Amino acid sequence: MNREESIAFAQKYLEDILAFFGLNTVVTATCEDEVIELAVPSTHLNGFLIGQQGATLKALQSVIAMALRNKEAELARVSVDIANYKRHRAEQLEEQVREWCKQVMETGESMELRPMGAADRRVVHQVVTEYGSLETESKGEGRDRHVVISQQEA
């Protein structure tokens, strides 16, 4: 299954899952950095589809990615966003990271953040690059993987 077929398959697969729950909506599908991006507009089922702390959203991504792998699709990485949930969450995290950066610059002490997923760690690393005097490092394994923000060593 080539690139375009992979994107179309993922889009239709998610639309079929949503239809099963009585939600007939158009899913927007794009591809960025070899990841199929699927966007579902805001509906009365937002909370249900996102789930607690995005758990249902992650499950939807996993199911679609698994279906793509089973079809031996060229693209098998999938990101699903419901009503811009991920974008809003990333914006909130960016704001929090800027506060943490200010705190590290004021105190000079390193800050170990809570464990977080790869996407959230990526946001932290990106925001900290805006502060020339700070650096980040990911530490830990698996679910305990977290970021440390610290002053750059001279």
C-alpha cells in the first residue's frame, strides 16, 4: 500500500470507527514528517473520544496504526486529534515550560520534570531551545522517562 493509499485507508478506518459510535463526520487527513495526521472536528462526543488524559485518543491511534501495519502500508505512524485537543494541550504545556525555565534561570537549580510521553518531551525540548542559557536532557526508561531542565555549563 503506497503513501496515498495509506492516508486514505487511515482516514476511512477512523471514519468507520466513529460511524460505529453514531458519529458521521468527515475526518481531515494530512501527512507530515512521515506521520499520518487525522483531525476530527468538535462534536458532542469529544470527551468520550478523547478519554481520560487522552487514553481513548491513544487507543484509536494504536488501532489505526496496527491496521496499517497489517496491510503493510508505506506509512504506519498515526496521530489523531479530536477538536484540537492535542494542540491546546501542547500550548498549555509550552506555557508551563516557560514558567519552569524562568524558575531555573532565577534559582540556577536544575529541575526534574514529571515523567511524560515522547510528544510532550519534544515540546519541552523545543521550548527550552528558546532560552539560550538553558539545556534539556531526557533521563530514565519507559514510563519513567522524563526531562531535566538545567543551566548550560560554561
